[in-house]
Amino acid sequence: MPAEASRITIEAVRAARELLKNIVPASRMVRSQFLSDAANAKVFLKLECEGPTGSFKVRGAYHAIQRRLERIPMAGVVTSSTGNHGAATAFAARQMGLPAKVFLPEHPNPAKRARIEQQGAEIVEVGKYLEETRQYAARFAEESGWFNLVDGVETEMLPGTATIGAEILEQVPDVDVVFVPVGDSTLIQGVSFSLKAARPEIRVIGVQAKRAPAYALAFAKGHGISIDTSDTIADGLSVREATEENVREIRKTVDEFLLVSDEEMLSAVKQLEVRENVRSEPSGAASTAALLQAAQAYTGKTVVLLVTGANIPEEMFLHAMQS
């Protein structure tokens, strides 16, 4: 896959690694004996759940805000999020001495809301779905002049997430397959770019929730779509719109999509906790759930699973552990 085919460049990824090296150190890669045995393969966990604010999101948010700040002064940063992106935006803004305002859908994940509060951002809960919440954030940005960092839209986030792919190549040079949870697609676009630019034969598999399959359906159809609902416990995967531009990009570098149920993700949360002492939220455990669903297909392969977030509400975690 030629680098020119993407909205990212290899040079931008290198620069992003330099920018982020003191903000987001390379995340740990650990071998999972349990999953290796289950799949009869070499299976590794890329622990993005250990990053600042408990998810991978700081990579993209910090890179995008810093690059814009280098070009244009800004009074503040606003965003809309189901939680992890909001916490990452608040973290990055605080590091740069900027005020932040985060719009969340009503009844947000309390663990993620707490992460945002820890970073000192103002929180507004409004809208049933993220797509509705985004409209309020956009209106505030227009009225205030603040920078609106829109996940899945802002292309300067992509070199940040692409640094994950670059780390995978260094940590597991013989990787054959990488599983990537997919929400707004910023993560999989960046990771797959780095992987395919270096080794086009690496298989990249996107993972979505069965109850929020917008990008999986759009990938199969070959164009952007909107679906009516995204009612999944995996709020990090809860999107209803797969945009035309993002679908076009992921079809250049992603090989397939798999869908996992809420029950499979909760089971994966339990397995990661019990077997590997890794705390994950349902969206963070989606890649593990996908591997367990079709383990026989990866016999003899070297597999990397992205564990993308750890921000699970206590009640949900207890439910997963008792299931």
C-alpha cells in the first residue's frame, strides 16, 4: 500500500512519534498465554488501556490540537464524545494551558465522565446519541470561536493513532494479523496505514459491535451509510454514521470486519481480567472477543489484539465478572 494513497504520510507519523514521545510513551506489548493456547497461535495484547486517561485517544487528540496551535492561536477547545475522546481532549488542552468543554450524550459512562472531570474540563450532557450531541458542540464552537476537535473528521488525529501501528511493527516484527476495535475509524485508519506501508501482507481486521455495525456494513457496501441505532454497552464503538470519506480510506488498508455481541465483549472483559490481569472496557475487549469467536482461523499466526480502553463503570465490571 503506497503511502500516497492515504490522508497520512510516513513523514507525519515520524513527526508524531517525536511529538508524543514524552506525552504518550510506547504502550506495553505482552504475550497472552491463555489466548495463544485458545487460538493455537502467538497472541499479543497491545495495552493502549494503560495510556493517559485510560485509552489510546490522547495520541490523536494531543497531536491534532498541538498541530493546530502551531498554526492558529486558539481560545479553547470543544469536542463531543461518548467519553474517551472527551477525556483525551481535556487532557491535551490542559497540557497546553487551554480551557476545554466536552459535550456528552445524556447518561454517559460514569467512569469516562470522571476522567473528563479529572482534567478540569466543563461538561455538558445533551442529546440521546453522539450524532445529536455533535450538533450542540458545533454550535458552541461557532458561537465561541473555540476549536472543535471532531473525532472521525479531524485528519490531524490520524498521525497520532498511526504511531500505534509503528510501535506494533517494532515490538512484534513478525506480526501476521492485527485486530482493531472500530468506533469513528480514526484508530483503524492510522494503525492500518503504518502496518500496510511497511508490510502490505499484514492482515488488518476491524471489530465492531453487532448492535452498532455502521462501519462494518459500510465496508461491505463500499460507501458511507447511516443506521438507526447504536444501542450497545460498548459506548466507544457506538456510532450510527459511517462517512463516505472514512469508508473510502479504510477500504484501502483494512482487510475485513468482524462483529461481536455485547455478551461476547463482557466475557472478554472477564477473561482479560482473570487470565491476564488487564482491566478493559467492552470496546477495549472487542478485539479479544473477536479472536475468541473465530480462534481456529488464526492457527499458527502471530496476532496482535489492541486493548483500547480501561474505563468501565464499576457496576458493569462486576456484572462481567459474575457472568
